[in-house]
Amino acid sequence: MQFETVIVERRGKTAWIFHNRPQVRNAESRQLLDEMDFALTEALADDEICAIVFAGKGDHCSAGHDLKEAQASRANFTVEERYSYEEKRYFEYALRIWDCPKPTIASVQGACVAGGFMVAQHVRYGCGFERCVLCRSGLSEPRHGGRRGARPPLGDGLAHGA
């Protein structure tokens, strides 16, 4: 698949999935979220890929949800439409990262806010966190524990400098 808002690079046996909207600090649009999930699905299906890294092009990992797009396209959503959108793009996509059978890594720089943090907090390992600003916001983010088992935020708690 040809991506417009995500770049996928294969480095040996590792798939790097980059947010690629640096002009808006990698704000997560509907298109970016859908492309990122598709890229993850492709990496999972590829037996040659042994690990998956999530990162962002430019100065910031992700400024979070694309609020301008949200205002323009979802401001008049009904409660049911909003729930459906958030269930798919926030909850299900985040759980796909959380449940990934391959090691997942967040390579974070600059801002990693809200939607970007939802990606970073569901990986198993992280790097670069000492040089970034992490911020969680909103109520639609998945909660941890229960039948999926508790894992500390930011993966296994193993953050390493890049």
C-alpha cells in the first residue's frame, strides 16, 4: 500500500513505522491512524520482521490528535458516531499495539502528547524519553489491567536513551 502520512522503513528484520506529518508536528489525523494500523498489520504478517519501532519524522514524535481535522470533520458527530470513531481508532488500534506478539519499541523525541502518547504507552520498550515531553490527556485512552494483565505504562518500564 502507498502511504501519504506514514513512512515504513525496513531496517534488517525491524520495521520502522514513522508518523510523517512534521509540518503539523505529526498530529494524528484519521488518515495517519488508519495508515499506521495498516502498516502494523503488514509488519505482523511479515515473517521476516522480528520487531516493530514506532517513531516520528521531524522534531516531534506526535503533538497528539489532529484537533483541526476533528473540528472540521467530527464536530457534529452524534454520541454514537463519536464512540464508534474512538473505539476503532483509539481503543482497538492501541490494543493491537499492546497485544502485538512481536517486540514493539517507541523511539520518542520532542513532544509525545495525547494520541502520540497512546502509541508510546502501549509498546514494550522505549528509547529517547529523557529528551521528550510526555503528556496523557482524555478519557478515551484504554485503561490497563483486567483480563489483559497489567503492564506498567510505557511498556515494561524499560526506557533507554537512543
